[in-house]
Amino acid sequence: MAEQKGNAFQKQEVKGKKGGRYYKSIGLGYKTPKEAIFGNYIDKKCPFTGDVRIRGRILNGVVRKTKMNRTIVIRRDYLKYVKKYNRYEKRHKNMSVHLSPCFRDVNVGDTVTVGECRPLSKTVSFNVIKVFKAPGSQYKKGFQKF
């Protein structure tokens, strides 16, 4: 069993008659990570091994912060049209997103795909479903691709 942090010892619910590790495909063309199938972590909020369904919006963003436990902050850049000047201005939004333990080594600067789910906490309503590693360069605070 993996090392668990917290007061209570968590067990994964056994669903079905086989009694093995429970995992599922979330559909939408996204594959279940191998760590979710063969790993031994327990996360009720994981879309692959928990009871959370992905429905609604699918978004992309760049990882800004990874300091919270199983939660990351992503930055979404976009352009807003200003009618008066007939031009676009750059804007961004930060979002808190649940990061399942099946995605290892997610660093600042990586691009992630997130899917909407039910509210998991006050600020978290999205779950990471795919990670794209950044090409070697460090993340800069400037405007990134959208």
C-alpha cells in the first residue's frame, strides 16, 4: 500500500465481484494512465479511480503553481476584443484544478487538459485528464499561447 497522509487509513471501495483495483475509462477519447491501472494510490476525486464523472467543458492551460496537495493552479490566456479601438487585448484567468496522483512529475510550465466535473471544493470544479510536458525551457510569466 502507498504511504497515506492524514488521520484515517483509506481503502478503495471494491466494485464488482473480482475484488481487484477499480478503474474506468472516462471516454471522450482520453486514455486511462497506466499509473491509475497498476498503481496503489487512493483518491476519491480521481476521474479514473474515484467516483467523479467528467462532463461539460474541456479546457487547456499552463501550470502556474504546484504547491497545494493534489491541487494545481493553471493559467488560461485569451484575447478580448475592444470595440472602441478595434483591437484585441490580452487577458488571463487562473484556475484551481485537482491533480490525481496518477500524473507524476507535473511541473510549472507543463500544459494540461482539464475536464469539468462536480464541485470538489470551494474553488475546484475541474480535473486534470491529460498532461503535455514542456520542452525544457522554464515557465515565464508572460503571455503564452492560448
